[in-house]
Amino acid sequence: MKPAFFSKYEWWYHFAMMPVCFALGNYYMLGERYFFHLPTFLTATSLAFALYWFSVVLLTVTIRKTAGSAAEGHILRQMLRMFRKLALVTAFLAIFNCWIYSLVPSLQVGFSWAVLWPLVAIGLLCDAFICALLGLFYALQQWKNDQADDEKLARQSVEVEFDALKGQVNPHFLFNSLNTLSSLINADPMQAEDFVEDLARVYRYTLQGGRTELVPLQSELGFLQVYIQLLQARYNDALVVEMPDRCPADLSIPPLMLQILIDNAVQYNMLSSSRPLTITLSITGERAIRVTNNIQMRHRTLRATGAGLRGLSTKLLAFTSRKLEISESDDTFSVTIPLLPDTAPASMQ
């Protein structure tokens, strides 16, 4: 349904303003005759009624066409542009209204500059007030929009941290690890002992990572190596992970990001000794790390929704304007994460 031209409050405002505008305007144009001569009162009131609504509609259309949205920014420039347009419309209305009054012989109104200029001056003052009021309104609206955007980013960041926290105490990973440990205790007690130590190191790192914004890439890859050992204790030859052959010491990354990508690859792909899942991590020349895996989707598993990758992108926004890059072909899927800092130190360039 198309909205009404005026809202309920605008209608009430205009109904309240009409008596005031009629009295002041006609007193200026006609003097005391307006109040004490009935034919003059009726004629001038009817004329003022028609001209009032013509002026209101024209001014309202001008304001709405010029005002735009606070989201566009440049509020001061926008208000100055509106004032220029309102000034032209106001000058036109003052000339037009005075001319209409002068066409009615019984009103005896002269069409002259002496009559026009006070109307134009008062109109310009009203225009300035309207523009200042609207500028304040749009500035407040823009501030609220900025606050809403900040709250949205903060909420998304909290969601990412919550997801990371859930990953830290992932019951499925813990359950699978305990099953693997149970089978190793009888088969290979020494490997079972190493498995327990690795499991403790993984959980210690994830708990520390939840309280740290950035970690050295070397530390993240060291943790990932231990984490992969736990996964390979379960999947054996079905999982192959190739680590980077180099790792610059100055690079950092938000913690647990690589773990999330490894988990996604394991979760959404089939793993078998005949068809191993191969995950390759490599440092690119653009100060980024790329995680690539071959695609062999589980038949009974729905594709990833992308919520986890959106969470990683949101996390990165707090540190860099560079974005997560996702690439997918028929047989490979890769995610490239920008590393910090964004540029190499001057001495290394």
C-alpha cells in the first residue's frame, strides 16, 4: 500500500499552523480590515487556504527530493544544497502569493517590492531554521546508523569468539580423541602417552588463544602440527597435510584460524586410505597463507553454509582491510588468509 503524502502528525501540525499563518499573513497584507470586515475576512481566508496548501506541498516536495538519506554522508553539503533550493522556491512563492492577492480587487493589495521583501526575508529565515533542524536530525540518524554498524561488528566478533570457544571444548573432537586413546592404550602404550601429551598441548593452546588477538604464525603452525598429529592418529594414511617449507618470523595471524579451516576440510570431505584428503598450507608472496584441499564431498553431508568463513572474514576486519579470498574449482578448494602486518618492514623490502 502506498503511504500517504502527509503523516498523521504532519496533518495535525498543519491544521494547528493554519489559523496562525492565516492571521499573521493576512494582517500583514490587509491590516485590521481582515479582522473587522466580514467579506474581506472570508475572501482572504479562502485565498490563504488555497495558497497555504499549494505552498506546503511545493516546499514538502522540495525538501523530500533534496534531503535524501543520512547514510549518504556529507550532511553539511546536503543542507546547503537544500537551503539554496528552498530559497528559490520561497522567493517564487512570495512573488506568486503576493501577485494572486493583487489580482483580487476587493482586497486592494499592491504588487510591489516594498510588500515582497519582508515576505522573502521571513521565508529565508524559516528556510534556514528548517535546514538546521533537518541537518541535526540527519546527523543524529547517521550517528545511530554508525552505532548500529559498530554494534553489528561487535556482535559478529563475539559470535566468532563464541564459535572459537565452542571449538576449544568441541565434544566431538574430545570424544573421538578419547576413542583413539582407548585403542592406543592396548595397542601402543608409548604412542598413547604421546597422544595424551599432544592432547593436553592442544587444549592448553586453544584456551590461551581465546584470550589473545594475534599470535606469531610460527606459533600457530607449531600448534597446528600437534593438532594434525592427533587427527592422523585417528585417520592414519587417509589424511595428508603438507606444511609450509618456510615461515617468516615477522608474520602474525589471529589464533585458531588455520585449525578452523582444517576442521572444515575434514568435516565436509571423505577420508580413506585409497582416496586420502590432502591439505596443503603455503605462504604466498602477498604476505598471506593459503590452505588448499582436494574436494571429495561426503554424499550424505550438506555443503558448508559459509557461516564459518564469514566469521573468519569478520574477525580479520578488526586488523586489516585485506579480505579473505576463497577459490573453488571442480577438484580443489582454497582459502587465502592475509597475514599481519600488511606490509613488510622497510629494511626487508
